[in-house]
Amino acid sequence: MSSLAETTHTRRDNLLSFDKSAELIERNAQWMAGGVNSNFRLNISPTPLVFERGEGPWLYDADGNRLIDYYLGMGPMILGHKPQALVDAVKQEIEKGFLFAGQTAVEAEAARLVCELVPSAERMRFGCSGSEVDQAAIRLARAATGRKKIIKFEGHYHGWFDNVLWSTAPALNAAGPEDAPVPVAGSKGQLEETAETLVVLPWNNLELLTTRLAQGDIAGVIMEAAMCNAGAVHPAPGYLEGVRKACTQYGSILIFDEVITGFRLAAGGAQERFGVTPDLSTFGKAIANGFPVAAIAGRADLMDMFATGGVVHGGTYNAQPIAMAATAATLKSLKPSLYATLEERGGRLMAGFREIFAHAGVTAQVAGFPQIFHVAFGLENPARDYRDLARMDRAAYIAFTTALLRRGVRALERGAWFLSIDHTDSVIDETLLAVEDAVRELTASGTLPTAGKRS
């Protein structure tokens, strides 16, 4: 173990600093609110970072640091940063022009690939963000059923608009009874009346969902098919199948929000992995490996309502040809061998985490999938839903990600770890050394919850 000791000593003597990023964020705040362009990039410890470039599994920041990246753009970069196939495709397409307010061959190619890969995709349309295609799916559900109410679940995120930003991360003291949650707004300025057409339920409880659907007034049920925004929680055995059956029985449209899971858990998303086909699906993130592309797909009779049923869907930048070239190149890269590699490497990373935590006596759960998993301190059992996750020790986890960042590993502060095909075995080995060193430091200081210390 002498080499590990030497590596640990070197790490602690060379912890990274981020002073230049902090200076730039402070300067840039005179033009951009908070120095950032998304609230989800704010309040990062030790500071929001400013980057100069990305390459493979690494990011290079304004301070000259090279960081192993497990943010991966918050999920999109399944092929890593700057994959050559996308660079070539985009360079070729950009020579033809930028935007035509018309159709192109490359968008048809990308659409064909989506329909070939995704089980629910009889037809599809492109958009620019997950938030907007979720809105399109909800509109379709209401138009198709003539009903108003939509069911969503605690902890599931479907965009930042008023009508869905409810109970995404509610404080438990405001969330109401577990079997009858109270909708909790996610933002100041949010219209309270938008919650009147929303029903919030706990996820993974089929009995409650079926009972509510039986009232016959639900237009659609929208859910992450695997809960990956707040954590990385598997659906309970038989849950998705039961939801599918109940929606069919009571005439409600089943919508899978696969913005995170789509093209990441499998080429056909969570619906392929779990073998349950929704009526509509939404996608983003990994569909174009970092380009602003989203999609809605589903049954032909529903999707054709955009063309002939009076349902409006639009967008100036929908199917922008340069982004479509990136989409087509990404989808062509999603081979079975890629997912087999991600399963093996991600599985080894998860196992390494568990071994390090167990050896240090740290109370933690490492759950989810090799392509996206979640680490939660202070939980003795795997989470089943949002309320389980809400009991994790978030302060300890922020301390953990901060310690890792100073050791050259960047991970999302909310607990999610995304993997790309460029995270090689050697990169995973380096990550585990940093994790081991960070855990050693934080357990010595009493920061992490252990068997003798509960948060």
C-alpha cells in the first residue's frame, strides 16, 4: 500500500484551488444575474466554475485545473467531451448554413433513428429543451382526453414552468401526509392556481395511483420511468407494468419523462430497459451529447394531433440542422458495445464506492444504474421514493463533493454521478483514489455519518 500512501500524500499537498473562477463569477455578475445563466449552476461549492475546454472525461477550468467530470453537462455527454464523430458531423453541416425555417435531410435522418431506437416512438417531433417537450406532452394528453388534471410525483422534475414545478424538492414539513401530499411550489412568483389542475402523489405506490385514476378525471400521468433527477431510484417490481395497465383501464395518457434516462440507460431508454411502453415519451440530454436538442415521441394517433388535430407545437430553433447533425451522429454511436462497457465500468465504480464506505464505516447508499447512480449519506436502506431521499445528509454530501473537487474530481452536489464512454478504467481508478482520500479526511473530522454517528 506504499504507492497509495504516496499518492494520498501527494494529493493532500496539492489540493486544487478555484480562485480565478471565483473572481470571474464575481466580475460576470455585473452582466449575468449571479454570474450564471441557470439557477442550477448557482450555489455550487466552493464556487461556480468557469471552464475553458473539455476533452474526453476531463474539463479544464480557468484556474488551469484538469478535472475528471461526472457532471457531464448534467447528463448529456454520454460520449464524453468533444467526440470526434460529432465534431466531424457538425463541421460538415455548418458549411451548409445555420437555420432555414424549413426542413432538411439531416432532421429526417435523426427522426428516423429516434423512431427505430425508442419502443414508443411511432411518430416524433424535435424541440430544444426537456421543459418544453414536457409541456407538449401534457398538452397532447389534455387534448386527447378532454380532461384537465395531470398526475405527477414527488421528487420528479419535468421542467421549470409554473404548471409542473411543484413538489420537485419539497421540505418534508411542508409536503403534507405521505399518502396525500400537498403540492409545494418550487419558486417564488409561481402562479398558485396552476396547482389546481395537478395531482401530486408519492412514487412507487401503485395502490394510491390506481385509486386516484379510478375517479376518471385524469388526462395524463407523467413520471420519470426511473427516478433520476432527485436520486437514482428503481421502479418497484411490477410498478411500471401496473401503471401502464391502470392508465389503459381508466383512459389516461401515460407519459415517460426520459430526459435523463433516454439514450442513457439503453439505446431505447428506460422503457426498453424495463419493457414497459408509454403512450408518450420525452427526451433530451444524451440525445445529442451536449447540443440543445429535445424530443417528444409516442403513439401515431396522438402525435398526429400536432399535424391534423388542432394541437399547437412550434419553435424557431426546433430541428436546427447543426444540432440535428449532432443528434444523428450521437444516435449512430449508441451501439450495444457502448452500453456493455458502461455497465462494466460504472458497476466497478459503484462497487468501489461501496467498498470504501464500508471500510471507513460510513453510512451511505450507492444506488441506481452504472450509467447514472446516486450516492446518499446517512441512509441505512435504499430509497424507495423522494421522502426516503429527503432524509439524506446533504451537508455531508456537499463536504464530500467539495473535498473531491479539490482532488480533481467534479461530481454533482445533488448526489448523481453520470458516466461516459470516455471514463476508462484508469480514470475510474484515479477517481476511487480521490474518493478514498476524501473519505479518510472527512471521517477523521467527523463530517460523514458513521455507524456511531447519525445525522
